[in-house]
Amino acid sequence: MTLITINKEKCIKCERCIKECPVSYLKIGKNGPEERVGATCTACGHCVAICPNSAIDNKSTPLAEQVEIKNNLKIDEQQAEQFLRSRRSIRNYKDKSVSKEKLTKLIDLARFAPTSRNSQGISFVVVQNRKLLERATEISIQMLEVSPLRYLVEEAITDYRKDGVDSVFRGAPNLIIAISDNNFLEARDNATSYLTYLELYAPWLGLGSCRVGIFEHCASIENSPLLDLFSIPKEKKIVAAVIVGYPKYEYKRLVNRNTLDAIFIE
């Protein structure tokens, strides 16, 4: 099937689309870019996005669906640094539900994250039912109590059994689960990329987030009861998850990290 259409009047044969194509799907022809026989397009959209004259269209990533970049919305270097460093793992939440509209904005933005070969392949299960989260906490603790790795989370188990402290979901009102096909090899990396975008975007919606490693571990165990609890289809698997809610406290300072360790080879 032919994917590429070229407006010959607009095309200046600059070859930017060809040079930027990550899979060499295009080649230069007499009238401009042409599809290379036997090549496969990954639908990354680079060719359409980079064209200075809107001369190329691709059925897999149509020009009409791409959005013009607004230069007046770009942030400067200092703003970018603070934006990235301001992201925190939030473990204390207000007793306030997050609207379906805001949760949808979060996961809709997350799907624009980069993935291996533009494979994407990640979908979401958004949990708003607190009773369901309470049940998931109980199941996770039960699984940890008989796990060979119990010694790593002994404190979490004790705090839950003794004082009802939820170290799994931290009292957050919402859980966002990233799922994929069982045989999808890039699932973990792609999901991590998706959730990184989600967590960076969350503060701009007034929200906080935190990855839930205990839940991810328990959900990854073969025949985990958590799959049935959240009605995950048999052909799917849970690959990552993040809690979301309104932060109870506000951070006032940027935290430092280990000293930069890098080698430059010139």
C-alpha cells in the first residue's frame, strides 16, 4: 500500500524527510521523495513533521492530524531544569478524588512518549474505586507474606498488619496500570517511558504521582490474583503502575543527587 504523497509544487527536494527517516523508508527520486521497495514504515511521523513546506503526507501519520509547534510556548534552559528537577515521588495525598477528565489528560499525554521502533503497544487501566485499591493492598500483603523476598518489605507488612498503614498505594485515590500483550518484548521499557511522561505532566495538572514497586512485583508473579481483581484480559499482562492524586504537602526546594559521574571520550 502506498503511504506517501508528495506535493511536487511545494517539495524543494531538501531531503530532510529522507535523512530523518529512522528506517530508510524513503529515497530520493526524480520528482522528490519516494518509498523504498521492501522497506517498512514505523509511522513515527518524522518525515511529515520535519518538512519545511508541508510538501509530504503520510497515510500512517497524516499531515492534517499533526500540530504546528508554537515557538512562543517554549521554555528556556532555567525553566526546563526546574521543571525536570521539580518532579517528586508523592507518598501523601489529600482525601480528594481526581476527575475522570484530568486522569484522561494524563494518560492521553503519556501516549506521546518515545518507544522502541515506535512500537507503543501500551494501554491503560485506570482505577478510581478505593474499595478495589484496598482489596489490592490486602492481596499484595498476603503475597508478600509468603514471598522469598519478604525480608525486603518486612516493615511494610508489619505496619499494615499492626496499624493499617498502606505502603502499597499510600492512600492515593487513583491507580493507573500500564498493560500490554503477553508476548510484547518492549513492554517494560515502553511502559516506563509512558509513565515518565505522565509523572512529568502530573504537576501541571496539580497532581502528584509515584511508581508502586510492591504492586508491580506482585502483579508480575505468575497467575497473580491481582490480574483477575482488575479484570486484566488473559492475553494481557501488567508491566508497570503509578498512583495519582492531589499532594497533601508542597515541596519548597529542589533536592540534590549524587555528584555527576561521566566520562568524555574525545
